[in-house]
Amino acid sequence: MKKLLSTIGIFVFVLIITYFSYDQKLQPVDNSDVRTIFKVEKGSSTAVIADQLYGEHLIRSPFAFKFYAKKSGNAAKLKAGSFVLMSKMSTPEIIEMLAGGKSAEEIITIPEGYTLNDIDALMAKKGITTSGALLDCARTCDFSTFTFLPNNKDEAERAGKLEGYLFPDTYYVTLDGFVPKFFLERLLTTFKHRVVEDLAPDIKSSKRSFADIITMASLIEEETRNESERAIVSGILWKRLDTKMGLGVDAAVRYFLDKPVEAITKQDLEVDSPYNLRKIRGLPPSPIASPSLSSIKAALHPKDSPYFYYLHGSDGAIHYATTNDEHNVNKAKYLR
């Protein structure tokens, strides 16, 4: 009898140890907030997913993952897709997310050159907010704590005074309880850190106003196709501005008319607007897009050259000219 009781005791003890060991293996790997984009390929088995999660240091045990997935009835429900995971998530939390097929957060990448209108459309397309929500907030929400923002009454109404200051980057957005103002504040805060603070010495030493620098950077962003062009185009545009020549940047009238890709007509170029740089001399009243960091740096550090003109030819290359006659030759030669 004693032997039987001893055997039972040992068995119970082993079960308790096994349970606590298993329970421990279901706990988060650590308390890190670092996000990992985890991709589940279509047709992946539970075992493959478990091994991948373990390799990404997102779970403690592939065996515990597989056992819990089967026990919870989710093993056959794990879905393909991209998920934002953190090592502070427990194995049950990860399994629940993969089985649900949707992250608690969405990965939002705002490309360089996007306008506020583009960002609003992107968020609506992702189903994160309704169309126009960001635009409305840009016009009506209070962003006075961001002292680098201009106070320009002539800016395009749809963008408030935020256009050009929403830093293009990748953001992780919490879907539950999304607030447009908080999201816009994140973009402005990133701009503050990456531009206002990181480039403070360059900005301080520039003879240009900060608003003019960002506005010029947005023109450079829209007028160039690669890194090698930016500083030269910046030098040309600043030189044209300083010598009272018209900038002639059609991207500004495209912005005003909200025609990002459609052909610009002769009638469009006659529109009465401070964004029509064919008719007015000087910068537009606001940026026309979110410039990249490299475009902002180009605006701060223009490259001197003999050129006053440039165009992108049908051959895909940029062609510079010193005089209007040379520019006309380039038009005839490279625009087809």
C-alpha cells in the first residue's frame, strides 16, 4: 500500500512539474515592446509556424505552441497573412491573433511625396478610419503645441497647415479606438525629431525661413526622380527664386487642382491660384507634399551649377540647360 501511495505521489508530483513547466513555456519571451512583422505563408502547417515563431524569438517552445493550438481548437484555424507581433505576447495571445486572421495593429507605410489627401485615402482604404476624417481634423483640431508649424491663412483649405510636415515613414497603428488627431500628432512628432531636432544646426545656419525650406523641399520631392538630381534641382530652383524668375513647377498646380496623374491642360495652367507657379513668381503658400529627408537636406544644401532649366525626357533622364534656348532644344529633342 505504501508503495502504491508512493508511486501515486511521484506521478502527481511529475504531473504538477510538467504542468508548471508547460504553463511557463506559454508565457511571453520577455517584456519587449519591439514589434516584429511575422508572415504566415499560405498552406503553412502548425509545426512550420511554431518553428518560425521560435526562430523569431516570439515563443518559448514550439511544442507548447502546437499543443496549445490543438487543445484550444485553433490548430486548423491559423491563417495566412502578415501580423504585428511582440515578444511580450503570450503563446495563447499569439495563437488567438493568428486564428483571428488580423493583428491588433496595422502596418501603415506613408510614402515620400504623399499629400494629406493621399494619407487620408490610404487610411480609409485600409479600413482604419472613414474617408475625410484626417482632412477634417487637419482643419479643425488643435496642433498649437507643434510650434514649427506655419500660420499661413492662404494654405490649401483641405490640408489645414499640416501639409509637408507629416513625416513619411512606417507606423504601427492600433486599430481599436483609432483617433485621427493622435495619429496626425505621431506624424508631426516624428517630423519634429527627424527634421526640426536632428537637422537643427543646418536649419539654424540657413538664410532661408523654415517654412520656405520645407516648401522648397516638397517641390524638389515632386520634381526629382532620384538622389543624384535633388541637390542640383534645389540649386536651380533657389537660383530662379532669388533672381525673381518664375519657378514653373507644374506639380504645384497639380496639387491645387488635385490632379496628381492626369494630363495638365492649357486651361489648367491659366488657373488663378497662388499655386500656379507658371503665373506667379515665388514659392507656393504651403508645401505640396510630404518631402523625404533627402529632399529636405537638398533644400538646405543646394548644389551650385550654371543651369537655370531642367526637364525629364522620354528617355528617363534629366536634362539641364543654362539658357531658355538650350532648354527649348532639349524639349524638342527629349520630349516626345
